[in-house]
Amino acid sequence: MAKPAPDVEILTFNLSGAVLAARPYCNNEHYWQVYFDTNRLIRDTFAHARFPVPEQHYTVRGAEDLRLAKTA
């Protein structure tokens, strides 16, 4: 019996880019190994292709900053 090919689809888009769904098929007893191997392969492939990693930038303001903002 032929094994089905994995499904790879775009679920949605967000500020970081496309959100992919990768669904490889396997026997239930191999699920977790396939799950982790798939994620590792995706990470390694994207790193090799030099896809940018999303970053979040935060500004931490203290009480003095809040006082200055209220007087401005």
C-alpha cells in the first residue's frame, strides 16, 4: 500500500509571515518521533535558506517616564 504524501498548507498570515501546517502521515506508534523530526527538519531547512527569525522589540518605561509623559 502506498504511503500518503505529507500535507503542507498555509493556514494564515500574521505580522511574522505565513503560518504553515505540515502534516506528515505515520503509524501511531511513531507519532512523536515523526513530530519532532519534522519540526527539526523545518527549522534546519529554514535556517539553511536564511529565512529571518521574527523578533519582538519591547520598551520598558519606569515611573519617571510616566510622569514626564503626563506633563507633556
